[in-house]
Amino acid sequence: MMNNALGLMEQFLVMALVFLISLGGLAATFYFVLQWFKFKDREENSLSYVLLQIALPRDNEIKIDAAEQFFSSLFSVKNSGWLSFLKSQQHFSFEIVGKKEDIRFYVSVPEKLMDMVEKQIHGAYPEAEIEHADEYNIFSAKGKVAFSELKLKNSSYLPLKIYKDLSVDPLSSITSGLAKMEADEGAAIQLIVSPAGSKWQQQGRGYISKTKSRESDPEKAQYNVDPKIYDQIENKCSKPGFNLTARVVVSSKNRDSAEAHLSNIKGAFSQFNSDQNSFTGKKIWLKRAFMNNFIYRYQPLFGNKTILSTEELATIFHFPNKSVETPHIDWLAAKKTPAPAEIPNQGLYLGKNIFRGTTRKIYISDDDRLRHVYIIGKTGTGKSELLRDMIYQDIMAGRGVAFIDPHDTVEKILKMIPPERAEDVIYFNPSDEARPMGLNMLEAYTEQQKHFVVTSIIGLMYKLYDPYKTGIIGPRFEHAIRNAMLTVMSEKGTTFIEVVRCLTDQKYVQELLPKVQDPIVRRYWTDQIAQTSDFHKSEVLDYIVSKFGRFVTNKMMRNIIGQSESSFDFRKVMDEGKILLINLAKGKIGEENSNFLGLVLVPKILIAAMSRQDIPEEQRRPFYLYVDEFQNFATPDFAQILSEARKFGLALTVANQFIGQMEEEVKNAIFGNVGTLISFRVGVSDANYLQHELQPTISESDLINLERYNVYTKTIVNNEPQTPFSMNLMKDMAQVKNLESPKVAEMVKQLSSLKYGRDSDIIEAEIARRSKL
């Protein structure tokens, strides 16, 4: 009887064991099938991820808690609903990558969540620039690889040290290891995160409850736990948690070097060790699978999860601020800012405003252009290209344009002249000595114009020979040149050559005096000069001749300024909408000659503009004057020109490299009257000045670090000032190249020379006969 009972029990136990094994197998099978179902499309999903590079300005002061807020916002993607266990949880990858002298921050996100993530990043880091990035490659063909995966040593509810417990930004230590990469080396820290469930928080609170209960029972209590530990656990459990897979991969020239870099980077994670928890290395059994998971940014299929709170996660990964002084971080050179909504949708195209993934074309209206444009920037930043593009648009639109250029940019513009406007071009090229064009400095048709010419020439003298008003040119010299010019201008067709002759030839003065209508000018010669000793007379007059004589004795210059009539009428150029291209390239005609001619040409254009007061304002056809390196051609009366040019239909666009190149009066005129300011990259002193003009959005650092073909702009719309914004001027260079035609340029040059130039032999004969040189 007893044996039967034992046998029956034995059979029952065997059946129970078989049942349990079967049940376990069934559960295991269900689990594996569930995992397969959840992750069967993970390769396809991985390939749909988008890699974003994040960069911030070096001087940003955004604190680490901004990252905590950012991670908290990502928790909203957590799967929910009673069937959520059938879906794989969306995850993100936060990565720091180091190569030789280059450390970058990346975020890999599902394409469908990209807009949400970008919005949350900008919410936490308003100045961040987010760019779609190509996949990086830290590996080299002959390199050796070392890698590791980090996990928490103890239960996830036990906290690590957080940023509030650390005296310095932990990112400094992490990035310092990445900064040591040499050529053909690379390293990446990859943090795969996904929202975690609440089980770990329940475990944490359960631990606190059980431990406190045990402490309250004297028979069970073995030791008392510091109450601060309870607070720390409770603090961690009160925050959202993320599953974390932390991988570090290094590629180097040899195994030892790779392992050394890996150890250095892993060592940076020891700063997060607390009394309750720390990071430790995870045993990697399948190395090929690990690398596959790294490359595809896979979450692990099995194994214990490491869970960090948003506070801990922010401590480990956040974007750097000014306190992180690690070298080679890829900082945002200059921040992008949005264009005002009021910017017009038509007019002269300047460039693109690119801000947070939105691109907008920027235009300036014709009316606002009459408030003038000032362009500043270091050499090689793109000023000449911007001027070329603006001028090309004006030419294509049939507008009247003049360009005074000391850098030979006009040669590029000549290649872009459309055939239908070839007849409109006047190419003033002083280096063309075979058929020079005439430029009579003394041409004036009214008494007012005569005095304006005289004032301009005196301004020219100061600009060239006494820019700082040291007394080299004083009232005596000014008085002498003023009277000499007015005397010569009493006879029609006289030129600057006659002014020099007037100062050296007393007989010539006597010939002119009967024609001088102004009694004060006559008395200058009959009374003042006649009673001046030869010594003092020669002291004044010879000095003037020594300065201006060089332009008369220079054959190239003499054949230009010595012609009785200018080759073209500046008023007609404006009224008829001609294209006046003035090539003052210093390399061709010399710096002094370039400056001299520029100082003559600018006033002549302005005189022509002001002469339009004889027609109603609405009939004054707008004319667009561009002057590069304008400080060389700007005299103190420039302030008056800027304030009055608009009503005569003259819109100025002026450019130069440094504010310090301008005289104080000119600088004040520019910043007091110009409606549109466009700044390329500038030096420290200019940035310090301009930041006040571009407040509140643009800083000194932004202006210093602007990339080529990028600018900051402050403009007006309908005469109302707008908030400064950033602009990108990049063009399709192949498309620009297609617009150029050397044959057209040569044809335009020849046509202009035939229409406006004269044979040099004829000019020289006329000058010799007239001036008796």
C-alpha cells in the first residue's frame, strides 16, 4: 500500500516537473517570438533614422538643467495602451564623436520624430544650430578597434552622482579624452536611450519602504541607512527614466593605442560614481554583433537594462557651454537669426535667410535702396561677389548703374553683360592708353556747380595729402587753389592742366583776368599775389604745383584729365539709365592715381544727381551708384551727399573692409544715414562697434566668427527699422560661370572704346597746343 502511494507521488512529481518545464519552454518561446515580432524590422527602422549635428556658440551660458528639461520632453514618445508590449519602443541615439582636432555632437532620431526633436532642442537651446549630417566614419583601413559597453553596477534605482554634486562640468572630462585623437584615429561615445517603464521606480520605493521597516524592528535591523540615501533614491525615482545602452568605440593605428584611448574615455565615467552606484564594463560575448549594433544603433534584444533618470542622463550628455574649455569642439561659428516677417517678397534679391530648417529669400525694395546700403567685411569674405550680384540684377532689370571699382571686379561684370544692353555700357578704363576717355574735372554749368567742384578738389587735396588735418594743407594753400580754379573756370573748356599752368605762368593769368567776373577772385591776383614777395609766393604756389603736377606730367593721367570735354555726360548717364563701369584697379594704374580719379568721379556723379533739381522729383529716374573701398574716395562732405542723394534719385551702395579706414565725419554719416547695413566677418574692434548697431540679436563673437558668404543684416522696410538677421549668400558657382562670356566682354570693351575713347595722338596734340606745356 505504502509503495503504491510513493509510486503515485513519484509519477505526480514527474508530471508536474514536465508540466513546469513545458510551461517554461512555452513562456520562453512566447518571449522569443514576442522579441522577434517587436524587432523583426529593426534594420529597416534603423535606416530610416536621421542624423543631426548640433552646434552652439562658444560663449553660450546655457546650464545643464536645460538638457534635463529636453530629456523629460522626449519621454512623451513612450508607447502606451494595452497592446504597447507588442511594439518596439522608439529610441534615440546621443553621440559625441572625436577625430583629429574635431569634436562633434550628434543626435540620431526617427525621421517621423525629427521635427519634434528639433523643436525640443531649440526650446532648451534657443541658439543651437541643427544640421542634417552625413554618417561619420571613425575607422581607418589599417586601424585597430577597441570597444566597450557600460552598464550600472547595481540596481537602476540606486543613483549616480549628478551635475549638482560635481564642481565642474562633467563634459570637460569626457571630451578631453576625445580631444587626444591623432591622424587616422577616431572615437565615438554612443548613448542609446528609450523611455523606461515604472517598474524600476516601484522597486526603488519598495527598497526604501522595506529598509525603513527593517530599521524600525530592532530584531531585524543590522545597520541604519543614512537618510540622505533615501532622499537621493526618492529624487531619482520621482523623475522619468530612460533605458540606456552606453557604447564606446575607438579606432587607432594599433591595438595598444586603441586600448589606451578607450581606457582614457571610460575613465571619464568614473566621475559619476557614487556610494550607491557606478558604471562598470559589460562582458561582450559576440564582438561582431556588438559592432553591428553600434553601426546600426540597435538597442540590445536581451539582458538587464540600465536605467537613468533624466537628471542623470543630462549629467552625462548635454551640449557644451562656455565653461567647457576642451580644445577642438566644433562650436557654432556664428548664430543664425530669423528674418522679420515684414521683409518684402520682391525687389533686389540679396540672399537667403536660413533659420531652423526654413529658407526664405531676402529682397530690398527700390524705395528702401534709396536710403543707401553699407557693406563691411574683411577681404575674402564675399563682398565683391555680393556687389557683382547686385549690379548684375540692376543691369538685367534695365536700371542705370555706376560702379567705381579699385579691384578689377568690373572685368567679371563685363562678361555678364546681356547683348541687349551692350550699347548702354561705358567702360572707363584709365589703363587704356591707346584710346583714353576724357574726364574734365572742371566741367560745371552753373555758379553753384563751380563752387561744388572747387570744394571737391580741395577735399581731394586734404584726403590725399593731409587726411588728419595736421596743417600741411592750411588756409593759405586752400585759398590759393580755390582762386586758381575759379580763375581758370572763367574760360570754357579749360582743364586741370590749366590750373597748374595758372600757378606757374603769370602771363597766362593776365590773359584770363578780363574774363573773370568775380571781383574777389580778380583782386586775389591784382592785389594779394601782386603784393606778395616772390619767396612767399613760390612757397605757396610751388607746393601746390608739386602735389598736382605729378598728375599732369604723368602721360596716362594727363591724357584723361587734360581733355577739354568729358567723353560722356554724367547727367545723361543717369537720366538715360546707362551702365558706367569704372575700373580703377590699383595694380594697373597705381594707388595714388586710383584714389585721385575716384575722388574726382564721385563728386561728378553727385553734381550730376543734384542738377536734376530742374525736373520734378517723380521724374528723376533712380540711378544706382556702387563704390568699393569707398573710404578712399569719401571726403567730409560725404555726410551731406548721403542725406540729400535720395531726393535726387541716387541710391548709393558703398563697401569697405574696416571702420577705422573712415574719417570720423564719414563714419558718423554712414551710421547715421544708411538704411541697410550688411556685415560680413570683421575684426575685433569693428565687431565691438557693430554689435551695438546690431543689437539685440547679434554679438561681437558672432561678427568675428562669421563664415565666408554669410552676413548679418540690419535693414529698413518702408523706412521702418527691422530686427537684424542672418543671411546666406551662397550661389551656384557653376550657374554663375555659365553667365560669363569673355567674347561678350571683349565686344563691349571695343564698342565702348570706339564710342567714348579718343586716339591718344590727337589728345596729346590738343593738350600741347592749348596748355603750351
